[in-house]
Amino acid sequence: MFIHPNRLTHVLSAEEYYSPLQYQRELNNLLRPSWHFVTTTFDLSKEGDFVTLFLLDQPVMVVRQEGEFLAIRNQRPGQYTPLSTQRQGSIRDIRLSQHNESLLKVDLTDPGYQQYASARCGELIFVNFSASPIRLRDQLGATFPQIERGFSAPFRQVWSWICDYEANWKIPLENGVESYHIPCLHAATFRNYPREENIDHEIHPEWTSYRTNEMDRWVKNSIRRTTRWLGLPFTGQYTHYHVFPNLTFVLMDLMSLAQIVVPTSPTTSRTMVWLFTPFGPRRGMIPWLFAKGNAWASREVAKRVLAEDAPIFPAVQRGIQASPFSGVIGRREERVWAFQEYVSRLSSPNNPE
């Protein structure tokens, strides 16, 4: 059931979706103090493997070194040039110009390499830019055990995706936590939104969730059959978590999806997605075939749903920048209200935090 009995006011003004000043406030007060998942242990499976990315205007490299996952600034000590311009690779192939020495032989915890805090939840690797960050477990709160379970064995990574949006970072996140758009955008996948009596919303100061067991009978029967062959428990539930400010997770019996949306300017953003599906615990040819088939089906559905959403975001951005009106938030969209209230509270010029 929904929590609020009536519609809610739109907390954020239209200007707060394109204002450079608001963008800086959000970077400083919401985003830089928070944890962001940036890669997985599957992306860094071998000693010396690395990934690079720009996160909140900072060049970041995450490296596997001596079994640990280190986050450092992607910049050569004493220079302006990056350690690597590749998205992924091995530091054994990166040479330091002064000695032609492989970076693999260098202690990356040396003070010459700027360190960032890193932590794990399951196989997801998170980065934080704060000098004294809160614990990752504290940011994820009560969602931590569920997320850890959904991104640990027997679940393994089967797909990842990066996409740039011509829209403020809050727009894709708000789209993900409301369901009015489902019959319009997802007619070929979800088709319709569940009835209120089959939905459970939770709203907390730092996160919200949506849970339902309403789905097409053939889908539920397929999930039940596959979980039985894989030796997994069956719940028949779909759960969506939004951990503020910008982390979302979808958890089901046969798939787990992690998505982050980060701003790249006041009116553009980037999303990164990782999909996990289970392999086991039951072994044998038939369970393996069910696991492979489920991985393929989950990947195709995830691709389609994300592709259905993406085209609407630039139009929403243009509409927000042109509209003189305040928005209205329906009861079904109350998680949008909770997110906006969080953004407004922490990005306020008077915010004591």
C-alpha cells in the first residue's frame, strides 16, 4: 500500500534541474560525501587489473593489487597526465617514464598516489571522495544485507552497460522510482503497473523501497521452475531500492541489477549498470542450461527496459527548462517526493551538514 493518503507537492523547483549553482551544491553536499559503486570484482578478476572513469569531475582508477581493491587518482605523480586513458586494462602494461618500470611493481598506497576510500558490498566495489567517509554499511543502512545477498555467490556478473543522458541526474532516478510511466513506455515489457494493494512502499530518511509480488502468471511460473532447477528459494517478489542520493538496486529471485546515475554537468548525466544472475548452487547439465538461459533472458529484458526509458529523458529536461509551472506528485510517486525532500534538505544553503 501507499503511505500518503493524498497527492504531494513538488519539493524542487524547475530551476533546480538546470541551475549551475544548484549543481555545485549537490556535488558538495550530496554526492562527494557519498559512496558510489564504480565496478565489480568480476571486472577486476586478475592481479593488476584496473578500470578508469571520471566520477564527479575526478579521474579515478580502481586497481586490484595483492588481493585488495584500491582506488586512486588516475594521474601520474608530479604530472598532469593520466596513468592510463584506457577504460580497462592491466597496470603491468603501464610504464612509468622515469624508470620505464611497470606500475605493477609500484606500491600504490605510496603517498605519491592520491588515495580514495574504497569498500565492498558483495561483489560491488564502491568509492568515496571524503577524507573521513561514513561506513558504506551506514549509508546503505537496512538495505545492506539484501544488496550483499543479491550480488554475491551464486550470483555472478553477466552484463554491464554505460550510457550518457542529455538530462539532469535526478530525472532518470525519479523515473525509476515512479510507475505511472509503465503503460506508456514499457508496454512491451512490464505492460501495466501493479495494483496498490499489491505494492509495499517504505520511505526512510536515506532510502526508499518498492516491493510487489504481482506479475504475469507465466513469468512467476517460469521463475518458480528455474529456481527449483537451480536449487534456490522461490519468493516471487520484485524489490526496488533507491539509496540516496544516486544508487538503485533491483532484486528478484533470478536477477539482481545495480544502477548508478552521476551528473556530468547541470543538464547531463551518465548511468552505469551491472546485471547479476545465479549459477547454482545445484550443478549438472540441466541446471547449467537453466542458468545460461536465465542469464540470456535477464540480459535481454534489462537491455529492453533501459532502452525504453532512455529516449524520454532529453524531452523531460527540455520541458523542465521551459515550464513556468510547479509539478504535482501523485500517491504512486511518493518515493519521488521523498527523494526531492532529501535533495532539498541537503543542498539547502542553510544545510548545517
